[in-house]
Amino acid sequence: MNKDLLEYLEKVNAQEEKLLKGEKPVLSYFTKDADSRIFDAESVMTPMIMIDLLKQPRFVPVPAHTHNYLELVYVCSGTSTHTIDDGPELTLAENELLFLPPGVSHAVSAAGFHDISLNFLILPAFLQYPLSMLREDTLLRRFILQVSRHETAECNFLHFHLQDMPEAKNLLENMTRILLNRRRNSRQILQATMGVLLLDLSGRAYKMTVGSPSSYEQSIVMDALNYIETEYKTASLADFCDRQGKPDYYISRLMKRYFPYTFTQYLQKRRLLQAAYLLTETKDPIEAIIVDIGYENSSHFHRLFKSTYGMTPGEYRKKFTMKEWPMFEGRA
């Protein structure tokens, strides 16, 4: 994050000063009633808007609570430790992003001076336009769809690792600046920016952790996703299990428990995504693309592709390949 913006966020704000005085219980600053444990949008958000920004209070713990809006927690510097639905502690590192749906119980440990986290508070109605930009059926899309419909999300949080995703980090910083300096058309700009962010995250499922795995299990699942992402052409469950020294049933169980796809399903998905990319971004023959992504059986690939995209590879290339703009035709 930009140094000047981070220095601004590090300053102790009025809310943190009040919390440090300890004159009232922490939760009372965010709830409608003194004995409530629900962070209410009407209490914490600016009136008449659908998205707002709150710096995560430091120095004091925030006891278990729920909220009636979607909350995105983004760690700008340091760490942030959370307990979700009485599960094990989850410590977010710098440039990690947490999606918390409405109704989930959530507690936050006391943070130090340099532990800066931002909470994006989002009402379901705000999500309609960003959701319209998501065409592919992914866990993230289903999660956002359920929140927008006021339905219970199928998982109690999504955890994204953005350390090597500069575009996503830039989008979050842009949203932060807009929310700190609102101007005309801010909502439309924020909705478009959120849509692009969700698109970027949807295409990086290997950067996501679902549910509450132990750190050891989480490490194995992340290793599996990174293995598939980087070695999809030759990857196999048997090879990954040999590298991990674990039986295939153990790896399969972890993938099924903490990720929306099995190992084989995600490997297939990754190969088909690469095929779709090569079909629209290159002029390589379809048969060469099939070999390039790791399939030996051409007819099997064609069946999978049509089942996934509803059209043949040739039809997909014709429909989605960018046409050259007329003004540039004939130029060297």
C-alpha cells in the first residue's frame, strides 16, 4: 500500500481513542442496543449509502459478534487474528483478504500500532452490479449470490492470499481512496471496481482457502492448488501424493472438505481455462492446444469442453476472439 496512505491509516483515530478510555463496552459502539451483539449497518455505516469503510479498531479485543452486512477484512500491514464461529484462530498476514457473510459469529484479537486492517462494509443491494459481471459458476460467485439474496452462505468465510496479486491489491487501494474521499458517481465507480476485483479473485481459486482448516491441512491444500496451477500440463493426483508422501484418499478428502472442487475436478477446470485462453488469445491450431494443456485424447477434450462451455472449441474461438479494429487494418 502507498506509504502516505498507510501513514494516514496508522494515526490513532477518534474511535480508537474512545475505546482506549474504556468508558463503554466495545460492542456498544457498533450495535443499536447496549446488550446486542449484532453490528448493525444503521449504526456503523454512513446513512443512505451501500458501501462504507471502517478501520479495524486496534489496542483492544473486539468480542464475538455478528453483522447484518457483508464484511471484507483487508490487512494493509502487520497481522490480524480472528476467531470465526468458535473455530480455531485464523491469523491474516499482510495483503490477505477475508470475506465474512452476514450472521457469522466473529471475534478479533487486540492489534498493535502497526497492525492496520480495513473493513469494507457492504449491503447486499450493492452487489447486484458486481454480481452481473461474474459469468462462471465458482464458489465465490455462489457466495456473493447467496449474500445478495439474503440467504445463508454455504461457507462461513473465504480467505484470499493476495501477496503476488498486484492488480487485486491496487483495486482494494483504489476502493479505499474513493471511500475516504467520496465524490459524485462514487457508488458506480466502486461497484465497477468491486466487479473487477471479484473477476480477478474468481480466476485465482488457488489463492483461496475455504472454511477453517488447521494450518497443516491448509498448507497441503494450498500446495495442491499451486501444484495444479503451475504444472497443470503434467499434473496428476498420484504424482502430487508421491511428493507429499500421503495416500491419495487423504489428499482427496482434504480437497473435498476445504475446497469447492476435488483434485481431479480442479485440474480439469484449470486445463479447460487455459484452453479457453489459448483459443481466444492465440492462433494455435485446436489440436496443438489440446496437447499443450496436457490432454492426449482429442475426443475426450472436445466432450469436456462442450459440456463446460456449451459450444465446441471452434465455436468458442469464433464467438470470443477479439476482432481487429477497422482503424488499424492494413497498418504495419
